[in-house]
Amino acid sequence: MKDIIKPVIVLASICLVVTTVLACVNSVTAPIIKAAEEKNAALARSEVLKEARSFEQLDISLSAGVTGVFKGSDDSGYVIMSQAKGYGGDIKIICGIRSDGSVEKVKTLLHSETSGIGSKVADNKSGYNQKYSGTTADSYMNVDAVSGATVSSKAYKKAVGLAHDTKQKIKEADK
């Protein structure tokens, strides 16, 4: 019996110490990580809607797939964060839509698409996201899919469509 109890106590003690250390490290790093995420989000908003000097987060009912809506200062437009299910997981984007309804810029925030195939769609370096610049709610569907990455292309297009739909809902609510 002693041969069983002693290893259990030692193992439980090790787990308790490790858990305590991890909790302490998390309490120190969590605020730093949150501040860095907020800074990166603010930079991304400024990047996709350059005319806006500041942003106000809107407290509105969000559709499924829309994760955040920000109004740019001086009626410059809106920044909408949305996501759609791609081949390898969710593709999360941030989309700047000018007050006239045209897309200024779309940027991928996060994706887990297959490297070299689906990543051609989701990677900001590939240039696929630039094809949406200047499109409107009526024309974004005309952007061609990337060959071999149809599922990822459809997901990206759906995320952009969610941004357009959200902009339209805001416009209708303002009437």
C-alpha cells in the first residue's frame, strides 16, 4: 500500500506546484498579451480605413460571423471584423468600408488554411485580399476564386459579404 500512496502524493505535489507556477505566469502575461492584441487591432483598423483618425466601437446586434463593428471618425466609414469557415478552419478578416459603400481594404487577421493552397487566399502577401478593394455590395461577388482553393476563396468571399451586409444593416438603421 505504501508503494502506491507515496508516488501518488509526489505526483499530486508536482502537479500542484506546476499549476501554481503556470497561474502566476498567466497572471503576469495576460495583461501584456491583451494590450498587444488591442494595439494590433487598432493598427489594423487604421490600416483598412486610413481616412479615420479614431474609431468608436458600435454596440449593435451582430450577425453570426461578425465579431466587431467600429465607426470611423468624420463619417469616413466602418471597420467590420468577420469570419467564415474555410477548409482548414475559420478565416478571420477585418474590412474597411468607406461611407459610400466601397471597400477600401481587406486584411486577414487569422487563418489556418493549408500552406501553399488555401493560404494563397488568406495570406495578406498573396494579393487576393487586394482584389476586394473598391468592390461594393453589388460587385464583390465578381472576384474570382483562387484555383485549387475554392473552399477558402468562398469563405473569404463570405466574410467580405458579412461585412457588406453589416454595413447595409447600419445604413438601414440610420434611416
